[in-house]
Amino acid sequence: MNHPRSINEATPAGQRPLSRREFLEATVTVAASGGLLVACRSTPSPDAHPAAAADGAAPALIPRGAAPAPRETVAANGVFNVYLELTPDNEVFITNPQTEMGQGVHDALAKIIADELDADWARVTVRPPYFDEGFINPLTKRQRTANSESVTVYFELLRKLGATARAALIDAAAQRWNVPAEECSTRPSEVVHVATGRRLGYGELAAAAAALAAATPARSPRLKAPADWRLIGTATPRKDTPAKCDGSAVYGIDVRLPGMVYAALCRSPAVDAKLLDFDRAAVLGLPGVIDAFAIPDGVAVIADSTWRARRAAERVQARFDSSRSAGVEQKRIRERMQAALADDASALPARSFPPTPPPDRAGMEAALAGAAKRLEFEYEVPFLAHAALEPLCCTAYVHEGGCEIWAPSQNPDQAHSAAMQITGLPRERVRFNVTFVGGGFGRKWDNDFVIQAVQIAKAVPGRPVKLTWTREQDFEHDRYRPAHRVRTRVGLGADSSVAAIHSRIAGISMWKYQGRPAAPGFGDLFATGALIDPHYRFPHTYIDFAETDLPIPVGTWRSVSLSMNGFFSESAVDEIAVITGQDPYRFRRELLAHDPRAVAVLDLAAEKSGWGQPLPKGRGRGIAITFGFASICAQVVEVTVAKGKLKVHRIVCAFDCGTIVDPRNVEAQIQGGMVFGLSAALNGEVSFADGGAEQHNFDTGPLLRFQECPRFEVYAVSSTEKPSGAGELSVPPVAPALTAAIHAASGRRIRRLPVLKDGLGLG
């Protein structure tokens, strides 16, 4: 088969080339004869509304049915609230309030409503979210997607919402039949009168039920017993999978609108720089360029395509003042962290929360001084980039009627507020649409890219503007996971029991960088969280933080403080076990004997990994357990170290996240976290020189390849506890279990990540 050199060359004369989306929408069929039949669809997807064409009308690219219903009104279709709409033809539309980043909330949250509603899952369509105060969770008071909290904080709310709608449907049917509501029951998407067998579909009752729900005083609905759940706890095919396979799913980078123009940025590669001036006239003469102007972060170039905007931005002659980045050099950063560890005067104690006792440095120092044996370890982790496959992008449209935004944001409520501030528009005239996200990991919590897009669109009124960062800008201007260095001092009793532990952590304060209110006299909560895991209940513990003030932008990274402190804490526990001659699994088990859930998870990981069974020379196992997001995760890593080469064979994971909405999705999330954690542990690093990052793309910031992945085994604990987080906690145990396995296999103790920087190769 001859392959064309380019799409344009393969296009017959007079026809336009296929777009990327149309190419992805091509249907490929292998015929019985062995031939290949390719049928291409060049018409718009039937699941998307065409953008408004009338002059002055605000265009929209919103999946069919996704336009929000009027708040607190009853539509003929049967709109119960911003979450739920039932149509006369028995279709159910559920709006997902959270950002879908691949973690499965698109289905999971809708399944919670649908189960209590007793809806036919096959008739349910899930709509993407947008900012609306009706979606703000009463617990967090936010509409955000972070902290592994989507199912956790929305579970009871959405159950009650579905149950309330179900009760209203039963009441509507009972009124129509003139029978007591107690005589009625539901089956998937229909109400049944048990005595007579009469039945009505939800669609026939939708408007009447919505009117009843609006008119009836709020009351606590009767929820299903877990034994009656049909969807919760059951694996179902994800509803977003077909669209993501055929190319019709709308990610931030896919948004297209009539009259759209495209923006690219010229920025300094330094982490902190201010634009002085640029040659605008030279830029305007480049092919396709419409305009170029300064914004607070650099120069915005507007063109008739992303490619032309990007090429022009690369050729901008601009001068930047990068003097504030002068001290951002790798050697100096490490020296400053080391100096901070030694500076008792600058260290602030960790803020304590009940039931943790208040910090007692004097008691800790006395216990250390009186210990029969003292140990000291130093550990270090590097800066890390988020490296999401979808680079930062946002489309904004500022016009006479208001402002509309499409973005892959984890933080839509604050993005909406930022757009209001930039445009000066009232809340109701700013619409923020959340697209699918091609990887977030905490980076798309920050809204710098949304702010830039709105600033640019305000300067180009009346035309939608899509801003797309380059991959290099994504690496160079990330909100990095901070680098930290830790010194842990341990005092042991005569019986080898732990008498005292002191851990000091040094690095940039993410808490301070994000402008969060500080507790006077205490250190960064992000830096110190679980640095000595409180589940172990060691006596005389003390944690403090020594800040190194640098202009490097930092932010949340998948599993936040646990991404580094899981390594620090569990590495120290493992070293204590080995030095005192105790089995690392048994040592942890004794320390956690007061916590049956933790012991069960630890035992499951040990059992499934074959812990204690003999291994050939050069092969070893390591174990670690971490706690967070109200979940528990234990992992065993098995490796071989031979002739300076490391081979990771398998990672066995036991996980307790309470009640599970979809087992298959939870398993996928746990596996994804393990891949993420292993990739970072082996290769992950961002280093700095000349004021900027030395890694600019995936060639210098490599991710784990398929052929490098070991076997991942996930064993989820069956639990009736409340749902807890599943998307992040499988990241932190990987690194300490890996380095423990390397030590077991080779006697070599690695205390600085990434592992492959310590002289090992990957076998």
C-alpha cells in the first residue's frame, strides 16, 4: 500500500484536506477478504450542535443537550435542577459537576444519581460540566476537581438528589392513578403500580414530577439499601469511551468556533522574567499574522492558524529582564536546601491537628539524647513537571453580550471569577464551559493559561481566540512539584524500639507560593504533611520546615505532599527495620496493630506478592504503605539488580478506598497512579540552569514507555466504609517500595530520586 507523504498530497484537487478530527472519525473495517475498507465521515458529529451563525450571536461548541436549564424553573421536559433532566421520550440527562481528566467521574457521579433514581443506564446521557453555583459542593464550598474528592464529597448529595427525583416520579404516578404512593415502586426508568401491574415511563411523568419536586417542601428522601444498588459497585462500559475513540470528544485543544483566531506566546525561558519591549512591526509582516501585543506574561501573537501563530511567536524579537531568575541554578538550589536543613533558627514546626499532640521539641530532643542508639538519614527528591499529554490551552470569546470560555480546568469556579475580574462583566454574563482534560495531575488547577486567554480575547473583541501553549512552554513554565531535602534523626531504645523521630524538610513553600493563609509560627502544611506518618504512633515525634526562598513557580502534583513525603517517611521506616534486624513487613504490621483496616491492606499486599518466599540472588522485594484521601494503599515491588542494570518485574498493590462505585474504573485509576509513580521514581526530574528549566520536552523529560512497564496487580479491599479517594494514593508508595526492593536485591540504599540518576541503568 502506498502511503502519501502528507494529507494534502492525498487530497484530490479542489477538495480540502481532512482535519485531524475527521481522520480520527474515519471508520476502518477489515473485510473478510483481507482487504482494508476506510470510510471517512466529513460531516460534523451528530452529538454536537453547530455554532450559532447569526451575526453577533455567541457561538458555542457544546454537546447536544448540554445547554444549562434555567435555574429553579420547571421546563416541559422535566428539569429537576442543574444536575438532572428527564425528557418526554424517556431520556435521562445528567450533568457531571466535576472535571473529567480520565479518572472516570464523567460516569461515576452520574451512576450515583442514576442508581438512586432507578434510571435505565442505557438511556442516560452524561453532559460535561460548566461553572454554576448549583454545582458547588456544600462540604468544600467549591466547584473544583482535586484532592481525590469527587466521589467522596458528592456521594451522599447525589444519592439524595436521585432519590428525591425518584420519589417525585412515584408521587406523580400515584396522583395520575389515584392510588397511595406506597403502593407504587420503580423499575429502570418506569413507575409500577404493584397491585394492578400498571406502569408509566419516567418520560410520561417527567414534567408533572418536576413540578411536584419544585412545589414540595424539601424533605429527606428514603435512600436505597446498598443491597438494592444496581449500578453502584458494578463495572459498566464508560460512556465517554466511544467519543474518545472516534475523535468526537471535545478536549480543550479541540474547540473550534466560527471566526476563530489563534494565539501563541513568546515568553522568556527563565522562570521569572518581565517583558521590556519587542518589535511589533516585524511580527505583523509574517504570514497569517493578524496582531501582536504585550500581555503580563510576554507577547501574544494572533494568527489565522495555531501553526502560523506559533511560528511567528518563535521569531519575535523581544527583550526580557530575567534578573530575578539569576539564582536559579541546580547546584545552588541543592546547597541552599542543605544549608536550610542545618539552620535551626529558620525552621518552623509543623502545624498540628487533633488528635496529634502539639509539637514538643524539648521532649523529642530529650528522648533522642537518652536513646541507646541514634540514626540519621538524608533524602532528596527533585522538582517534577506535570507533563500532561494535552498542553495548556483555552478558548475565550469576549463580545458585546458577555464572555464565554472553553477550557480543560480543574478549578472552574476560580477561573470564572478571574474572567469576571479581567472583563469587568457580572457573574451572569460570563459562561465557563469545562471540556474533557487530556491529563491534569494538578497542573490544570492553576488558571494562568485561562487568564492569559481571556486577556488576549479582551484585546481581540468579537472574535473567539484559542490559545495553545507549546510543549516547551509547558515544561518551562510549569507549576512544578517542589524539590525537597529531608534530614531524619531517629533514637532507638535498648530493645531496638523507636524512642524518638525528628524530620526536617527544606525547600520552596508551595503553601506560600499559592497565597494560602499561613498559621503564624508554623511551617508549610503541604511540605510537612505525613512526613512522619501519624498512623504509626511513634513516641516523641517532631517535624519542622525550613524554607528556601526561590522564584521557581510550584504547585500541586498528583498526591501532593505524599508524592515526596511518602518516600521520605517510608524509606526511614524501612531503614529502621533493616538496621534493627526486623522484617520490613512485620515491623510495619506491629506498628499498625491498632488499625485493623491498615493491617488488612498490608496483609493482602504481602500475601498476593508472596512476601517471604525465597528469591534468586540479585532479586528482591520492597514494601511500603501510605495513607491519604481517607484511603489506604500498600505495595510490594519486586526487582532484579544485575551488572548495574535494574529490572522491575512486578508491583502488587492492595487498596482500600471504601465503597466503590465502579470496580474496573478504580482498578484503572490505581494502575495509572502506579505508572505515574514509577515513571517519576525512575526518571522524573526537572533541573535548572541559567534561570530556567533544562528539560523542555519528552526527550529530556522522559515518561515510562510501555515496554518498560512491569506487571501491575491490583487487589481492592471489599468495604462498606464511605467512598474515599482512588486517583492519587497509589502514586506515593511506589518510590519507597522500589528503593527498598533495590536494597534487598543489591544491598544498595538509594536516598535520592530519581533512581536512574544513581548510576543504575534500566534493564
